[in-house]
Amino acid sequence: MAAVPATGTVTLVCEAVYLPARATWVRTVRVTYDQRRIREVVIDGQPVYSFAVRDTQIFTALDNERIQVDVAAQSWSSDFRGLSTAQGRCERS
């Protein structure tokens, strides 16, 4: 019987400032991983259906918002249908 790889979870709380409205939203990103890959990404309690990983960045979309989270730099950036953009810092919780 094969050994089950150890898993871990990182939760980031991000304060994203949406322009042009200058509204600040707190976004929560939970990343579940094992020793080989990221297994699940959950944003604001909602699992995303697909995501791509490049180095330390996770690319995904949720409700027509294209989202990019850099886990190492702990940053958030997103674009909502070209009508609004957001940038912000994240902290581990």
C-alpha cells in the first residue's frame, strides 16, 4: 500500500483595493497542498474549479474576476471584466 503524502494548508487574508471606486475588500485565500502539488484553492469559502501555477503565483478566476495571487510575495491582483482592477497585500493567518 502506497504512503499518503503529507498535506498542508496556507491561509492568506488579502486586503484588495478595487479601482476606480477605491473600495477595500478583504479576501481570504486558502491553499491546500501536498509534497508534489497544490491540491485545492478556495477563495472566500468558495472552491475554484481550475487554477494554474507558475513559480509562486496562482492564476484562477471566480465570478468573472481573473485573480492572481503570489504566495511568496503575499500579494493579490485581479481584474473584473475590464471594469475594475484590484491590488493588495496579503498576510498569513
